[in-house]
Amino acid sequence: MPRWIRATNNKHCPVCNGKSWCSWSDNGSLRYVTCMRNSLGAVKSFVPNNMSATAYLHIIGDGESKPYTQVLKQTNIASIERRHRVYGELLKLSLSAFHKAYLFERGWSIKELDEVQYVSFPETHVRNELVSNLAESTKLEGIPGFFIDTTNTWRFVGGDGILLPVRDEQNHVTGFQINTQDAILRYYRSGKLDVDKTTAYPKYIWLSSAPVIVDKGVSGYIKRKTGVGAEVRPHFSGFSKPEDEFDFVHVKEVIITEGILKADRIRFSTGIPTIGQPGVGVGNNIIAKFVADANAVIVAYDADWRKNDHVKLAMGRLLTELSSLHGNDGLFVAVWDEEFGKGLDDVLQNGFYEQVTFAMAKDWLNEHGVCK
Ligand SMILES: [Zn+2]
């Protein structure tokens, strides 16, 4: 087991340079950093066991462990409009037969896949051709996933798996999460979707070209200096149709869950537009503003809030924030027994529609809420 080092006055966080709160693994090499401040470049966001705030997992260069005092300076991230234009080109890629088969098995139809526009992370030759075409016609600076290499050539990096577009309130593609190939292969090996806690690889990572520190003993260097990390932002699924892309529709009913793919799946199973947080608590304020006038708001976090106090705490915070702008009328928590499925997507997939009940958020907070 690696040792975990906490940031102190003497040892600053290698990601944000902070003197407290963050921590990192130290088993001879510096690799995993749990930064509490900087989401840019993180591969994953989550709520650590002993905290209620969101942490960002960064995987950084290998080599000797030493406390870094430098802050990684990054190129500014491109505006959402510019990202949407470039990412629109990625949506023209296709889903591999293997990924299609995987998604069909998990209940997706062709029509649904056409609408969400999932694509497979392209193979090297496709990627190189795509990026050289793009670089000729478009400015790629500040677009997560792209960077200029040491030969002055634009590159596109990510990871094998399915690219899941993360959309904003107006259907712009703001970024991508990648459902990793490792997790998909594991599903076929074990039939289980949940990657257990001891597994080193994540199920979802952000498409990112964030700079990384590669530490070679005394002479460390920064790889991908011109790259940029992802913006960790909630995903809005089904709020406007692709054909009237930027035509904002008044939100009548809305579901809030955790997960990008999960939000898309729930949206299709229920017909209700769904917001997916890429980690509990991420973007609570954006969401609270967006749903303030909705007739009904349903929070549907995974059923494990019953045994995970940190998820419960995060849920309490979300509900409190929602109720402050929306009011308690029409604010609900979807409740079901875990034996019917962990996530609402599983429950609906398994046909247990009638097992889902709706508690008034006010009552849920009275019973389970910690912060008021
Ligand atoms: Zn930090």
C-alpha cells in the first residue's frame, strides 16, 4: 500500500501548491494526487471518505518522489463555443463494432446512440489524420485533448474507450469523459459494472491534455506544456433536441444524478431531461440556478447513500442548495431499495419502475440531512 502524504507548510501540493488539505501517494514515485482545489487536468472527481468536499484525482509523472513547489502553468482553456466547434468534428467519428455491441447489451438502441453521439476513441492513424486536418483549419490552442509536441506538431491524446460528450445547458459539447476500455473489458470478464475499490484504473476519465511533471531525479521536466486539462462540469442531457440545437426549452421536470452515461441512460428510460454530475457535489450552484423554475426536480443519487455518509452529506448539500433557489414544493428524492439496483439507471433497466418512490426533499432532509 502506498503511503499518503498530506500537504503541509513544508510540503506543498504538487498540483495547486497549497499548504494543506491535499494529499498524494508516495511509494517511491509520485503518481496519484488528490487535490482539493484544482479540477483542471484531473482524471476524476470524487468525495474522499473522510471529507464532504469534492476532491480531484490527478495522475502525474513517474519517477522519484519529491515535494513540488512549482505550480503547473496551463494554457487558458478555450471558450465553450470554441470547444463545441472543435469537438463537433470529433462527433463525426464512429462507434466501433465492439463498443456498439457493448452498449446494445447495456440496453441502448441505435436511435438513442445516434442522439447522444457517443464515438470510439480513434486509432492512431485516424487520430493523426484528424488532428492534422483540424490544425489546418482551426485554432486548437486551449482545447483539452490537444497539445503541440516537441516536433511542433499538434497531437490529440486521450485513452482507449468510448468518448461521452459532456453538454452544457444549451447542448454545446464542453468536453468528453471516456468510458475506459479497461472498465469495458472488465465488464465482459466479470459481468460487473462496478470497478472495485482496489482496482487501479478508473471507469471514467476526462479527455485532457493537461501538462504533467515528469521527474527524472534532479532534472524534472514538464510534458505537454501546451496542453490543457478538462473543465469538470455537469452534463445536461435532453434539454434541447439536436435539430433545434441552441433553442432553450423551459424545464418542466428534471432529474439530477451522478454520472454522464448514467444521466443519458436515465433520460432515455424516463423521457425526463437529466443532469449528470461528474462527481457528487460538482456544479451544485450551476444546477440550482438552472432548475430554479422547474415544476419538479428529482434527485436520484445511487442507493449507496444509505451506507455511505459522505454521499449522504453531499446529497444533503445539493438538496439544501436546490431548495434555497427552488423552494421545497416539487423538490423530491428518488428512493429505492438497493436490491433493485445501485443506480436509477440499473433499477429502470431491470424493470423495477414501481419500486421507485419519491420522498419530499424536506422530509428527507429532516430524516437524513446533516447540514441545514
Ligand atoms: Zn492541491
